[in-house]
Amino acid sequence: MKNLSFFRKTMADAATIKKIEEGFEKLQNAKDCHSLLKKYLTKEVKDQLKDKKTKLGATLLDVIQSGVANLDSGVGVYAPDAEAYTLFKPLFDPLIKDYHNGFAANQKQPATDLGEGKTSQLADLDPEGKYINSTRIRCGRSLQGYPFNPCLTEANYVEMEGKVKKVFAELKDGELQGTYYPLDGMTKEVQTQLIQDHFLFKEGDRFLQAANACRYWPKGRGIYHNKDKTFLVWVNEEDHLRIISMQQGGNVGKVLERLIKGVKTIQAQAPFSRDERLGWLTFCPSNLGTTVRASVHIKLPKISARPDFKKICDDLKLQIRGIHGEHSDSVGGVYDISNKARLGLTEFEAVKQMYDGVKHLIELEKKA
Ligand code: ADP
Ligand code: ARG
């Protein structure tokens, strides 16, 4: 016979279940909510999962609270720890399938192929510099042995930052060599300028805040970058690490080459969490698998004014964001266009999806 303390440790308590029920009701009553959370948190799924708890103590409430607080979420869920992806499978699996281009519950992420030796297939998309302002490719990594934001302690954040600082000290290659700038102690002027110039993550993201992902801020958070700010690593924002390569213009091959060099060097020194089926693990299910978002900042005045611009991009498996990234608007007709799916294809294929799609958009613009 299992005793009461066993159930306390493994099952959600009454107060948590009550909040889950209230959250479910709120979603049901929100007519204007179109999140994947609302779509897949059916009554059956909610009832099946509401009393479950991961070994680290995370519940369904941790998974859904951001999407409940922010009814305008596109996705609406986060995984508080790696186990959540399995324990709360009935919610995550269909949602992942929907987001990642039909990646089914029995499918597996292919082996990593960053595209080494293939970057010559990615010739400059805009050699005359008429359309593309800049190109950026990022990927995320989670340090093995640590859960995601809502389960991290203040000591964890500081310890993780210490570990990655050691890794940065080993980035001796000319192009990768740089400096780590902790957020703790950074002046507001410097921080604001870095955000404005598209190099640093923003502060106070309400989706992350509601997911309990900003505790102890700015402790353990920071940015590493080289002198030219073409190779950057975000520390402990949404994911433990976001490794980024970016530069002006449309030379996707060059941007990918630099990213590959950075990822390989970092990976040789720090073990990262990877799941057999889901690939590289991240806090948000939209980033699983390759974790790759390859984007251009692009001006397409003619076709972006068409009412079917979003449909054209959807059909090319591309996502449109604004000039300051997710949940921002276009300014001066500049859009951030990237691959949408990150799971069920290789890293190189994810970049190629953006590359082929943007190439097509530029051809349409020229003909329009
Ligand atoms: P992420 O790409 O890491 O998921 P965001 O969409 O919030 O997150 O973008 C982060 C920052 O990167 C934003 O400031 C955004 O403007 C910038 N960014 C994204 N793509 C490009 C690009 N191609 N060129 C320049 N900046 C970019
Ligand atoms: N939770 C937010 C939403 O649902 C962001 C989802 C995807 N983006 C991300 N940065 N994880 O709209």
C-alpha cells in the first residue's frame, strides 16, 4: 500500500488542480483565443493529466500557465523539464505535430546535419543588396543535468553561467573570439542599444514571465559576442543557450558556416540534452529538434502588400515576424522571414527551407 506522502510527491495538490480547472474554463470561454494550447487541451486531455507531477515536481499548470495568462499566445505551452514532454504527451504530441509540419507521435528527429561541406549550395540570396538587410541563424541548446527555467534555482543559474563562461574562454578562433557580458551590471543604455540593434534578447517578455521563466532576473543571464557581433550566444534567457550567427546582407552560406564552427566548438566542451525522438531539447515545443531558426530581414514592398502574402509564406513553410522579432510589427516594410518547422528535418534542411522560400519570394517580387 502506498502511503500519503508518496501521493503528495507524485500527484498535483488540490490547489494546483483547481487552478488547472480555472485555466481550462478561461480558455473555453475565450472566443478570441487561437492558441495551440486551447486547440489541444480538450476536457479529456485535461482530466487525464491534471493530477500528474514530474519527478522535479512540475505539473500541468506549469505547462499551460503562460497560454492561460496570455490568450493571444500562438503556442501557449512550455515544458518545465525534459520529463514533461513524456508525462504530458497527450497534450504535447498533437500540438507538436500541428506546429512542426505533421511530425507524428511515431516519428523521430533525424541525426544532426548542420550542413558542413554543403554551404556552397547557399549562394548569396541578394548579391545586389536590393532586398535583404541582414541574415541570422540561431539554434538553442540545453545543458545536460539541468531542467528548464521554472525548475531552476538561483544557484543553478549562477552555476550554469559559470560553466558556460569557461566554455567561452576556449573560443579562441579569430572569428568566434569575444567577451561575455553579464546582464547583471550592464547599463540600461548598453542593454537598450543591444536590443534595438537586434543583438540581445528583450526584457520582460510576458509569455516567459507567465511561464515562471524570469525568476532571479538578471542573475545568470548574459550575452557573449565577438567584436563584430556576428557570433553571439545568449545565456539563460528562454533556453540555457541560444547560439547565433548573423551579418548584414544575404550570404546565408557564410552565416551558416560561422554557426557550424561555433556550435561544434561549444559542443566539444559542453554536453547538451538530446532526446531520441525530439532531438535537441528546448523549453518551448516550437523549438525542438534542430532548434534552428534561419531568418532574413527583408523588404518586399510589392508582394508584402498583397492580401495573400501570409498564405504565400505559409505555403512555402515560412513564418513572418516583425522587425523586433516575435510578437513585434514590421517597421518600414521590413519583415523577418524564417523557416517555421524545426523538428522532423535536419538543421541543413531547415536552413534550406528558408533559403528556397526566400529565393522564391524575391523572384515573385521581381515579377510583380
Ligand atoms: P529568436 O529568433 O531567438 O527566436 P526573436 O524572434 O525574438 O527570437 O528575435 C530575436 C532578435 O533577433 C530580434 O531582435 C530580431 O529582430 C533579431 N533578428 C531576427 N532575425 C534577424 C535578421 N535576419 N537580421 C537581424 N536581426 C534579426
Ligand atoms: N509562448 C509564446 C506564444 O505562444 C511563444 C511561442 C513560440 N516562441 C518562443 N519564443 N518559444 O505565442
